[in-house]
Amino acid sequence: MKSVQLNQDAAAADVGSVSLPRADAELSLKEGKPSSSRLALTVLLTGAFLSPLDYFIVNLALPSIRTGIHASSAELQLVVSVYASAFAVLLVTGGRLGDLFGRKKLFMSGMAGFVIASALCAGSPNGMVLVIGRVLQGAAASVMVPQILATIRTVFPKEQQTKVMSLYGFVFGIAAVVGQLGGGALITLRPFGLEWQSIFLINIPVGTLALIGAWKFVPENRSAHGARIDSVGVILLSLFLGLVIYPLTQGREAGWPTWTFVSFGASVPVFLLFLLAEYRLKLRGGDPLVDLQLFRNPVFSLGLLLAFCFYCDSVFFLTYGIYLQSGLHWTPLAAGFAIFPFGIGAVLGPLLSPALVRRVGSHVLTTGFALLAIGFGTSGAALLHALEPHALFFGGLFLAGMGHGIVLPSVVRIVIGEIAPEKAGLASGVVTSMLQIGSAFGATAISGAFFSVLSSGTTSADYVRAYQTGIAIVSVLFVVCVALSVVLTRLQGKAEGA
């Protein structure tokens, strides 16, 4: 991993509870070891790796968990969904807390909580304790993750952020591949005689090393002015996100019972109350949890919409595994290896992004969405006259993976780059939360088309048609995103001209 020099003008050193002046912070960084910037980035990216890893790695371990602790089907669904729900619901609050009280402190607190929750998950005697552990894992990740992007936005100079964000996207690509393969491998190999417990225990040594590294190498940084946390905003926003995200993650598996629609309906007045509370607090001269003026920036708002649409491709990870395992009867490990072409593309895409930015400039986002549309469209078309994946199918997945790897760092960099450094944590929480909501929407609403096809039959041919239907919807969505990204590029050009 290439060394990235820290921006010595942007960090604030922290001694005890006293935030030193900017000049003292600059001096403390200059006096550090030459490798400190590389080590600080490694620590931050370790946190970025653990969060998505724990989402992907659990999927292939669910049968072993069912057998090991006799978890019910409902508990197995919750093991996956409550982690994503707790993570998404608390992201904005976690980001804002980092702005106010110090991003290094919040990163370390989140990492410590993640390690403790992982230990609780590994030692769970039954399904209910495991579900509780997963809630705590998601909550800890929501405190930890926004500080990563906010610290990158605040501490690293603008000219290096394309390279740094490319490494961030690279880590996400690696996490997806390692999660899919690692879950199957750990369950199959049973290290030290352990079964499903090993997927949680692996977090403990990695997280502990990251904690030590954060304490030693990551500079403290926060908003220049102190403020009190907007407790009313925290409660209302968390309630709103919970009312939306939980039924999204649970509704399909539960058969869309009445409570899911009641929850969606109740979210509307709660959201309106949140907007009113934030507006009134701003009028009184307070510091709201979410500054609504941010959304007057068209680049920021359109970037969030593209982030939402982008992560709807989570439907691919869900339907691809079902198509291979249930439709073609592949083993979990074989299905894990089948994600390799997409994973290789997702790893290469971010690494090629800096060079791509130099060639196409602000059109990098359009290029990424075009690759996603072409890649997924090709994979679906390749099955028109075949049941099994073949070279053209995997070639399409490789292109889609490259597009995924290019879009992720680009859209995050664009959205966060529009916000002043003192609110970088808030922007990080908002964009990451939007990604998670898009993921939940893709895994439920779009996958509904996949399961509706299977309702009429469950032969291998039916699974192929179901996969083609779901992936066609995603491909069309990304064609729309290509057009929207062109608009975004023009808006950016006007803003820079002004």
C-alpha cells in the first residue's frame, strides 16, 4: 500500500481532554515518524475492512449456526438483518458525535465495542444472545465507520484524496471477496476445532491491533467549535431510520405482514417532526444534528441519490448465491469462488481510479455506472441460451465488479468533498447511511421480482429467469444513473466556475 502523506494543516492534536491550537497540531505531526501517515491510513482502512466483512462472512455460516446452537429460522434472519439495521440507523449520529467530540476517540470507542461484541457473538449459547451481539456489533460499527471517511476528508490534502479513496474502495472489494470465501473456508476447515465461532473470533486480534495502532498513529481531529449534541434530533432520526430500515430488512422474509406497512406509514410523520425540530433549533442559533442547508447543494443531494441507487446492486449478492446454490445445486464454497470475477474487478477498479480520473476527469462516475450497466446486462444476456455460467457471463461480472470498484470511492469522495471539514463526520454518516438504505432496498424491493418468478416454479430454468429478471432491473437502474451522473458532472463544473 502506497504511503500517503498526512495534511499537517488539518488535524488537531489531543492531549488529555485539551484540543491544541492548529499550529501545535501541525508541529506534533511534523515531529512524528515518516511512516506515521502510512500506518494511520492502514489503521483506518482496517476499520473499513471489518465492517463489510462481518456482513458478508455471516451469510455462508448460517447453516452451521443453525446446527451449532439450534437457532430458529427467525433468529437466523435476525442475525443478518439486525446488524445492517443497527449500523444504518445510527450512522448519522455516530458521524456527528465524531465532529463534536473527536473522531479518533469515537473511532477507538467503536472499534473497542466491535471487538467486545464479536466476543459476545462467538460465545453465544443460543440464537437470542447471538442476535443481541449482532445488534451491538452494528451499533459499534456505526460509531467507528463515519470517523474513517471524516478523518480522510479532514486530515489528507485534497490532491491526495482520490488516491486515498481508491484504497478505501479497494478495501471494500477485498472485504466482499474475503467475506464470501472466508465464511465458506472457515466453516469447512474448522480451525482449532471451531465451527461458526471462528468467523467472529477473527475480529478480536485484528481489532485489538487496530486499537493500538489508532492510539499511536491516528491524529485527533474534530470541529473547531464546540457544540452540544442534538438529543431530540438523534431520537427522531434514529426512530425514522428504524421505521424504514427494519421492515426493509425483515419484510420479504416475513411475507410483508401488516406491521411492515404500518411501520412505513409511521415513518412519514416522524420524519416531518425531525425536519421541524431541526429547523427550529437552527433558528434558535443551536447546532442541529443534520444541517438542512446541506441539501440546498445540488451536487450533495444528487450525489446522495446516486449513492442510494448504486448500493441497490446488493440484490446481485443475494440472488447470485441463491441461483447457484438452490438452482444449480453448487456447494457454498463453490458459490463463494464463483464471486471471484466480480471480486477481482471490484479490487482492480479502485486501483485504476486515480489513472482514470487523470484521463476522464469528473466523468469517472459516469464511466463506473456505464461499466455496471454493461457488465450486469451482459451477465444476464449470457444466460439466454444456457443454464450454467460460462466465459461471457463471468466476463460481464468482471466488468460489473470494476464499475462497482470505481463508483464506490468516487461517489463518496464527491459527496463528502462538498462539505466543510468541520462537518465531515456528519456528511460521512449521511452518505454511508444512504448506501445502507439503498442496500436494504435492493435486497428487498428489487429481489421481489426475483422471488415472484420463482413463485411459478423452481426448476433450474426458473432460477435462471429469476436471476435475469432481477439483474435486468438493476442494469436499467444503472443506465438511469449514467444520465444522472452526467448531470452531476455539469453541476460540479458550474460550481467550480462560480
